[in-house]
Amino acid sequence: MVDEVAADQQPEVDEKLYSRQLYVLGIDAMKRMQQSNVLICGLGGLGVEVAKNVILTGVKSVTLHDTKNITLEDLSAQFYASEKDVGLNRAEVSLSQLKELNPYVPVKIHQGELNEEFITQFSVVVFTDSHIPQLSELSDVCHKHNIKFIASESRGLMGSIFCDFGTDFTVYDNDGENPVSNIVTDITNGNPATVTVYDDKPSHQLYDDDYVQFEGIEGMTEINNTEPVKVQVSGKHTFKIHLDTTKFSEYKSGSGGYVRQVKVPTKHSYQPLKDQLVNPTCIDFDYAKLGRPQSIHVAMIALSEFEKRNQHLPKPYNKADAERLLEIAKEIVPEALKTSLDENVVKMLSYTCRGNLNPMAAFLGGIVAQEVQKACSGKFTPLNQYLHFDSLESLGEDESKYPTEEDCQFTSTRYDGQIVVFGKQFQEKLSNVKEFIVGAGALGCEYLKNYAMMGVGCGNNGKMFVTDMDSIEVSNLNRQFLFRRKHVGSQKSTTAAEVVKGMNPAFNIVALQDKVAPETEQTFDDEFWEQLTGVTNALDNVQARLYVDSRCVYYSKPLIESGTLGAKGNTQIVVPKLTESYGSTRDPPEKEIPICTLKNFPNAIEHTIQWARDSFEGLFNKVPNEVNTYLSKTDYLKELDSENSRKMILENIFESLVSNKPITFENCVEWARIKFEQLFNNNIQQLLYNFPIGMITSSGTEFWGGAKRPPTPLTFDPKDQAHLDFVIAASNLRAFMYGLKGFTKEEYDFASVVSKIVVPEFSPKSGVKIQSDEKENKEPEQELTESDEQEIKVLTSKIPKPSELAGFRLNVSDFEKDDDSNYHIDFITATSNLRARNYKIPEADRHKTKGIAGKIIPAMVTTTALVTGLACLEFYKLMQGAEKIATYKNGFVNIALPFMTLSEPAEPPKQTYLGDKTWTLWDRFEVDEGRDITLKELMDIFKERHKLEITMMSAGKSLIYSFFGNKKSNEEKMKTPISKIIENTSGPFLPKEKYVNLEVCVQDLDNGDDQEVPYIRYKFRGF
């Protein structure tokens, strides 16, 4: 068990632990969270999910309260309890494992009453196990004391969440999106003033009532110091501001400057529960179910009343109880909802309300924990005020096939909470599933927990495979909840398998460490894929997703796909023959920064950060790699593809091994100081020499203007911390390259040493080519002069031969963002900000720079939990064998807003041949004759069975037959087994390979018209 960290020993915010979350919330919101105490009441499946997520997100403390004991029904969702805990208090059973999740969050149990005096200690109070309508009095207490109140209940395939954050709740950022920034091209003197921005984007992306501030405006400098002003949009690239600029100085044309969106705090007011019970504010989540939330609202109130009157919940699939619940619903329905009551919703709640489903707990628990996070941090818009949700489609499409009351009786097993909803037969089906989870990171951990609680793969014939190549890092612990600090450095898949096996010992899990990719097709071979029931992707990159998707299409396996990005998440269900695949549609590629912008004309901090990252790679990775290659590879220089490359690499090798090879750390400091001069002074002077201020282009416009911001050379100042930071980072990285000892700023007087360094004077050169047009895709090559050729000869003669430096190698810096002692991020931050100063671009702190340079994907455990919950509700449908596309739901959530929508998947695009035969990406011609047939036999099969004549055939990149080929060769092929033809062309098959894909060109046998048809999957062995 990990000991709690004492309050006085806690870092202000542990950036390593909360790394991904910080890129969603920001430091200020995270600090507000760390000042908040949270009370969580109810530690069943939903409650422990909420507690897990809240603790991981990093509040000040969590107090647990529960008067109930563990039952067998709890075990279908309560992942911190087991059979041996039945009869013990739920909070006490969960305490030790919840305390291990986050050493910075103390967790304790309250065993007394929930009176007003006790409740007022907390910032947020959460109820997860009570009927929401019965919590009015406690809600009033919280409302009176401005304590944020959240209540949720999970009842089978329906669930509800209610939030009341008081009458004066401050939201500091309503959506969490990065503020919009635009380059200014004009500001009028007026009231209101009109602002015009550079048209490099389709629009300025501002909306009425947004607020903006100005920075770096020249001429009208008074506007730089104003408070945020409100916007009124007047065009795609213009807007008015509620500010009188009549007496301001005139804007200096062409000077640029920035206008940035500012997130202004807003006040929100909420009603107490008693008012919302009568007239609820609900959000619709599925356009196929408009009005459904209002019916669930009435049904939930009726369910509360039913239990009060009968001292028990309705029995599973008991028609008499369902009738009684419907009578109560009609009796108590609020006036505002009388016309919208769906009686089927009430009936289905009665049938399934005793259910305790892990996917519902995961989904609702993720949202509730996110609402807790909002309540504590003021980041994002809270739920307003009710969310009522159902997934009744998970029962299947045919009501006549719903389980019977007899089939849903308790069985005295840990799956009873699920059996009362789906029945014993369905549970048996789940237990014998063979599922493959690709990835054991944040999504993978949640999926493994969900499937283990559901009993997936827990039978005699069931199995769960999970694979992941990665090992556990500290930054994973904030959202990959199966891992602890003691696991850091261990393999994700094996550790996750071991931990989740502890949650359900019957879970038949096999952990692998292989990447699922073309190069591992001997591991994940035909036999492996064919045994699977389905696949669940838990990946974090598109390329891997596309490959797994292609395998699922090939082997006709269903795929559950999901992903998260900060507060956003999505799920996609891929069903063979029914839906499109993941690869059927994809996002457009990320827009790249033009090279000329990156190298010479940056106008945003993202440009300077990328330039700094490239500089890091060039100086501390590429150069030492070039030197090491020269020292180890004969004739390396002769193999280079151009004289320019040879000259540049020769210069790098000469500088590294001869002219600037450091002997002491002071030599490294000198190199860093001169590098500062080159990057931030000399190069800028050269640029301005080529393109002087005031230069007019051939079209008669000023060269410098709009997105092209004229730079200013920097003069080194040892008293400027940013200047010194560059020298400190660069000199330490240089020292590492040569195996010299580095020094921190506390150990070495950098300012004193650097002040004594003599820097060579610089004069711009004529004839230097600089790219100025983004239509060019690379830097123009400099023409080699006679002096350049002579220099190449001199450098070649002066560089030591590799044999003279036997055994000598430079250390290469492979970029690593998470090691704070390696100076990688320090160098990139300093370099980026100094270049930003050159171009008067607002600078970025280390945290933002690290996120951009390290391409860190923002992530939160709350989004991950709810997304996997949604996906597992789709898994139920797959196991039910649902055949209607409308039964399935793809989901998209943005819990920052909050927003959620569910919609049916798209059908796969259809193609036709021979006029009336349709096919999709799921179709192919299966040829399995029980033996390896000849080419002629295959062609005859197509003529007889499909009325098609094969004119060309290929396997992969190899053409194995064409009607216009050599006649003698074709005649020989006709008599040869197909596998032999392919082996003669492409080489031998893998040992376990059974199938080969054949792409064919065919013609209509009747009229000779070309036809577009699917490929052939030909089985040649393994019969």
C-alpha cells in the first residue's frame, strides 16, 4: 500500500502524475481542486466508480459513507469487493484499495449520521446509492450552505444524475477549448471600433459576446492595456468591439499584433432538487428517443414510491409488479409531464431495476466524477440539471425473446446483478466469449475491469486476450487505475492482467506484449483471429486502429472502437455485414506548418516551439548520429545524395571532431553562447538583409505585413533569465554529447563565465537564398561555388579518419519529455521563447511548451470511464446478436459542455456487378475446395458459379496471371496449383498461413463488360 503524502510535503501540483489531466484542466483549476473536500455516500458499483475517478483526479480529500453491507448482487459492478467480503461494510471493504490510488488524496470513512453540521465540512456531497427523489432534505441543506450537491442512481439499464451547484456558482471556462488567436491587420478609430484580422483561416472563430484582449499592437498602443472587451461579429474576418477608440492613436498599418479570446468567468444558478422533481431540466441524448428522459424521470420517482410502499423493488420481469409501478407513475406524474409518459419505459424499469450493471456504473460514474471535478475547479459547464439515460436496446430487438422471470432469478453467484437483467442463458453466453483487447493503457484498464465484472470470458470455453508493448510510467498512474507506483517499469499487459484477475479470479486472461501489426502476423495468425468472438480497440493512434480494423474486416469480426481527447470521447461499433468499418471514414490529416513559415516567418507560438524542437533534433540527435555513422561506416560521405548534403555534414563533423570539440564544460558554455548569437541575432540579421524593412514586392505590396512579422535581432544579456536559460540547457546538452559532466545553475556561475566570452562579429552575406513562398516545399539549395568546392576538399583533409578515433562515439539525445533533469524541454522552452521575442510573439511557459513539443494528448480518467461504459453497453447488443442497424449506437460526448449524442452507425457503401449483385467491404469470394486447386480450376469456378471470366489476377504486388501474358507461360500456370504459382512469384508462405488474397479483374461472361468485384480469399492449406 502506498502511504499518503503529508500535506506539508505535497508539491503544489505534481505535474508528472497529473500530466495528461493538466493539459485539460490547467494549473489554476487543478489548484482549486486540491482545495476541495468531497463526501461520497454509497460504495456500491456506481459509488466505487465515482470514488475511484474522483480520487485519481486529485481533490484535497475524500470521505466515504455507507451503512450497507456487500451482497452478491454488488459483485457484478463493485470491483473492489469479492465473495469473501459479502456481509462486510461496503465502504470498509473498498477503503484500502481506494487509498492506494493517489498518495496525495487522503481517504477516510465516516460512520456517524449525515447531519447538517457534518455535511457543511465539504465542498461537494455526492450520493450514488439512494433514490434521488428521497434526497430532497439533504439537497436543501447543501443548497442553503452553497455546497455542491450531486446525486446519481443506476437501475438496470436506466440511470439518472442530478446536480445542484447553488445559486451563485462561478464557471471560469465554459468549454475548455484553447482560446482563439488572430493576427490583426486593422483597427478603426470609432465607437464601437471595427477590427480586421488576417485571412489565413476560414474565419476568426469568434462569436457574439466573446471577450478579447489585444497584444503587441503598434500605433494604437493604448488598446494593449485595456480590460477584456466584448465582441460583436460583423464578418468572417471582422468584428466590432465594445470600446471607444476615437481618441486612441491610429493603428499602424502592417504592424500586426494579436487579438486573443479571453475566457471571462460567468455565474450560474441552479434550483434545489424539490423544484426539479416537479419540473425537471433534462438533456436529450438520442434523437431517436426524444422525450425519453422525461418518462424516465417519472418512472424513477414512481420506483422510489414503490419501494417506500412495498419495502422492496419490483421483481425482475414480474408483470404484476410492473403494473403496480405503472399505476403509481400515473398517480404521481407531475402536471408538466402528463402528456409525455411512455408506459413501456415504466414497464422496462420495473423489469430491470434490480440490475447492477458494470457498464452503467462506469458510464454514470465517469459523468458524476466529472461533475465533481467541475464543482471543485470551476472548469467546464455543469450539467443543467438532470441527465436521465437508458440503454434498453441492450436487451435485444425482439421483446418476445426477453428473458423470463424464471430465467432472471438469483443464482447465488457474483453475476446476479447482471443475471436479473439479462438472464442465466445470456450470462452463460458471455462466459464463453473469446475477446481480444488491443492496448492496456487508460482505455484498456477500464475495459478489462468492465469485462471481468461482466463475466466475459470467465467460462470453461471463454478467454480474454490483451496485448500491449509498453511499460508503466508515473504519468500513467493518474488514469490507468489498475497500476500503482510499485508497478512503474513493469509491462502494462501482464500487470493489468494480474490486477484484474484479483478482481475476478475466474477471468481467463492471457497477457501478450506484441504489437498488432503486419510484422507480427505470425503471432496473430489465422488461427488466432478465427477463434475470436470479437475485438475491442484500446489504442491511442490512428495507424494502429486502422490496421486492427482491417483485420476485423478480413476475419469478419465485430470491433468496438473508442477514443478520448480531454473532455471529449467517442465510441464506434463495427458490425460485420451491417455497418461501415472504422477505416471507412477518417479525419483529414493534421495541417502542417509551411516550411517557410517555420524557418523564417513564424507568427504563432506553435511555430516557434516546432522550430525549437527541430533545432533540438538537429543539434543533439542528428549531428551526433552523423558523426557516429561517419566513424563506423566506410565510405559514408561518398554515399550522400548531393554535394550540398556532403558539405553540410562535413561541416558538422569538422565542428564536432576538430574545430569545436570541447575538452571542458566551459568549452560547452562558450559553444552555447555562440549558438545563441547564430540563432537569435546573426540569422535574423541575414533575413533582414535579404528582405529589408519597407521592401516592396513585385505586386506593389509591402513584403512585411499580415502573417509576415518583421523580426528584431536579440542582443545577449546575461542578466536576462531567458537568455541564460538557453545557455544553461544548451551547454549541458553539449556536455552530455561528449560525456562531460554538466552543471546546474546552482552549481555553476553561468552569468560570470558567459560575460567573458568573445563572440565573433557577423556581417550578412549576399547570395544567400532564403525561402519566402510557402508554395515551395523545401528550402532552396545554395549553389556551390568554387570556394565551396575548395572548402569541401580542405574539410575532408582535416577531419580525422575513423581509424584514428577507434572506439570514440558521441552520445545521442533521443527526445524524452518526461525526464525533468535531461534539459530537453528546458532547451526547447528557452529556444522557442527567444525566437518568439525575435518576432514579438507572446511566449509560452514550460508546461504549454512541453505539451506541444511532446505532442501530449490531453486525457482524463472520467472521460475514459464513461466512454468504456458506453462501449460495453454496445457489447451487450453484439452478444444479443442484434441484426438491425438502428439498435446499435455510436456515441460522442463532450462532458465539458456537457453534451452527448447517440446515433445509429452508417451502413457500408454498396457496389454492384452483373447489374443486380451488390457487395460491400465485408464481402469477398470465398474459395475453399478442400485442396489446393489449379489456376484453371479457379477460373472455371468463376465461370460456372458467378458467370464471370477472370482476365487478370494478382496476389499482393505480384501479378500471377494476365490474359495478355506469355501464352506458353499461361498454359503452364493453368495446370499449376495456385499456391505454387504465388510462391514462384513472391516467395514461400509463412508456416501457419492458410489463406491468400487474390485481386482479380473480371468480365461479364455474357457481354464481355468489365465488372468491379470484391477480392478472392483462397484457402490453400489447413484443411
